[in-house]
Amino acid sequence: MTEKDIEIKDEELQEEQPVEEDTDKEAEVEAPEEAENQDESENSEEKDPLEKAQDEIAELKNQLLYKVAEFENYRKRTLKERAELILNGGEKFITSILPVLDDMERAIENGAKTDDPEVLREGMSLIYQKFMKTLESQGVSKIDTTDADFDTDLHEAVAMVPGMGDDKKGKVIDCLQQGYKLNDKVIRHAKVAVGQ
């Protein structure tokens, strides 16, 4: 090796060393920045769950307030509808029996003009039939008591009739007051006499 070769190698080494020092300095400079970034990310990670939880709590509070207000509106609306049903619920029924009332008024007016009792009976019979048809159209029906077995769900025993024989025992003998159902619900029990 010649002196020139040695000088060239020394220069190469010197050139390489400052480059290495610069990279070390850059690494050292980068290291504190990375440490600061890591600290910041750790702080942001610590803040994020807390902030997320607070945001979620606020959102849930808003949802709860919305649901409470919605339920309160629903409750008020249903109370109003219920009050209207109670006040006006019989409107359909009343309008259906008004024609029967009109017929009764006409019968009373015409009854004063005639002395024939048969005409009055016939008029009352027609009005009664029309009234029963109107009631049936509204779901009202009579409880049948003719030769029926006594049933506490349908009948109310007001008298026990002894000595009617074994075939009449536990059977309805006489109906003292007619009973009625509304859509298969008993609204008035039939008052009956029962054989003993």
C-alpha cells in the first residue's frame, strides 16, 4: 500500500465518521421527539376513554330525556282518548236506538187518536221487535231460560220450588227477569226460579 492509498482510506474513514455522528445526533434528536409523542399518545389514550365515557353519558341522558318526553306525550294522549271514549262511547248505540224512540213517539201520538186496543198492541209489538233487532245488531242478546239447566254463570236463583219431580230438579222453572249478554259477556243475570 502506498501513502496515497493510506491517505484515501483515512479520508474515507473521516468522511464516514461524521456521517455516523450526524445519524447518531439525528437519532438522539428523534428519540426525545418520539418520547414526547409517546407521552402525548398515552395522555390522549387516557383522555379518550374518559371523554368517550362522558360523551356516551351525555348521549344516554339525551336519549332518556327524549324517551321520557315521548312517554309523557303518549300517556297524555291515551288519557285524552280514554276520556273521549267515556264521554262519547255510547254515541253509536244511542244513534242506533233513536229510530225506535221516534217510533214510540209516533205510537203515543196515534194511540190518543184510536180507541182500538188491538192496534196499540200491534204497534207496541212492532216497536219491541225493532228495538230487539237494534240491540242484537249492537251485540246484545237474551239469555235463554226455557227448559234450561240452572247455570250460576248465567242465572241468579231467586226462588227454589220444591216438589216439582226429579225431571225438574236443577232446572229453570220460571224466569222472573230476563238476563242479557253483550258479546258473550253477561251484563245482567236472569232471575229465575229453580226446581228442587
